[in-house]
Amino acid sequence: MSKIDYRGFIQDNFFILNKHGELVPFVFNDVQNLWYDELVAEYGEELQGIRENDLKGRQFGISSVITGMFATDFILSELGHIPVTNSDIYSHKDDETTAHINRFNLFLDSYLMQDQGAGIEDMENTEARQAFRRAFLAIDNGGQIKSKKRGAEYHAQTASAKVSGRGGTKQNIHWSEVAFYPNTEIMNAKTLVTGAEKQVPIGYGKIFRETTGNTMVDFFAKEYQDGKAGRGMFKSRFLAWYLHKEYALDAAHTWEPPLYYEKLLSDGRATKDQCFWHFQTTKELSDKYELREYPTYDTEAFILGGDPYFDKDAMLQYLNNIIKPIKEVEYATAL
């Protein structure tokens, strides 16, 4: 496979709605750039054979980049620049599935409009957008999209037993908020995820398990710990809240950061204004659910989701100070 500059293609061709609801060019933020650079370093410029357990804070926009990558594959495969791709996105609830569908459609429409010389100001021309879609697509049915000439496909679905695909071949799968998938007698995350992932050839394509944390005992938590320990094919990656420099609030002159932030500040990983934002967002470090949503350490993302027997704060303190055991030693002997 040849190199695809996904970041360049996305930033050159796609529009996105910002947090104010404004349509703007899709320019990567600091966390998106960091994450993308890590992928290239890990998997090479071809970005093939990706197997990721991505644990993150909220609203980093990682899922937007993944959707952009899948949209890029869809477009380039229809144009004949890469082999035909078949991509799936699974969400944990219907409204999130709709959001993913809308985002993919916006990316596709922004490419098609610009390809015909239109600009961001022309995106409200619904008639033109539909005309370009009809020329490019054979199937355009909500969460199922198929290109006209070469048959590239994109599917967006809500995770359930009914959509546990096991046959055929896929090139890309994105499990969005996988830590929140249902675990019942009828359907459980492990069966759904591992079954569907067999459709992607080993060493090829892209599989992203991307989520905020939930409980310590769910499927994703176990998979994340396995990847962190180097077990299996999936690599575990943690993106802490302080990586997003937009998360900052002017700190009061008299505010003294609690001990919790001492190492972040001394290591230069976060500024005082960032710590003050986190302090306010987590209600002075007292809101366990907000700490789970904006974890400083990966252990926080899981420990606060369940109801363990031992005190959560004490467990967190011990977990964050665990020292990895020595795996190898050398002995000198005299004969």
C-alpha cells in the first residue's frame, strides 16, 4: 500500500461544524495532531494494520478524525487511487450513530462541492449537494452508502446483536464509545466486537476501539489492560485531558493548586490555568464522574465507573503509584 496523507487530505477537502455550530475547514487541533503523529510513528506512513485501544478524555475530536480517514478511503477508492474499501462505524446509541452519519455526509459533500469549484459559502445549496451525491453514489440510504463506479461502502450502525457482522471482508472498523456497549445475555460487547473484527484481514486495514472509560470490569477495560501489557495485537493508547490546551481557565491569583496537580505542574505537562479549569470542571476534584470523563491517569477512567468494595480514593492513590516490577535481572557468578 502506498502512503496516504490523511491529515493533508482531510484539511484540504473537508468542512466540519465547530463547537459554536459554525461550518469551518477541518483543521486538526493539538490532540488530533499528536494522536495522528503517534499513529504514523507506530504503523508507518501507510497507516495499515492499525489495531488500537484508544482511551481518552471527552471532546478531543478523535472520532471526527477517524470518520475523516474512512471518508478519505471511501473517496480515494472510488476514484481508483487505492483498493476498494468497506468501512463500518458502530456507536453505543442511536443519536450518536446519527451524528456519525451526518459527519461522514458533511465530509463527502464538502469534497464533492469543492471538486466542482464551490466553496464553504455554497454548502447551503441543498440542490447542488444532492446532485453531486447522485452522480457519485449508487446507494444513499441513511447509514448505508455505496459508491457508483467501484462499490466502496460505508455503514454506520448502533451496536446490537442484530448488527454483529461476521461474514464478508471489511477494511475499516470504528468502535465508538465501546466501553458503553451493552452486556446482556442477548448481546455482549466481547461477542460483537471480536466477531466482527475477524472480517478485517490480519496486518491490514484499520480497527479503532475509541472511547472514554467506564468500569474496571467491562470488555474494553480488560482489552486496554492487555494492550498496555503488550498482550495481543491491539496497542493501548491513553490521551489525558491536559493534552488539549484549550482546556484552560484563568486561575485566580490567590488559587493554590492542590497536591493532585503538583506533578503535572512540575513536569510541565499542564499550566496553572489548565489545572484550574480541571479543578473547576471536576467540582474541586469531588465529582467522580467528571474525573472519569477528564482523567489525568488512565486508572481514573476505569476505577470511578464501578462500585468497588474498597474505597475508590484509596485505590486510585495506590494504583497511580504502582511501580512496574523488574522483568529481567542479570546475575554474576564466580567459578
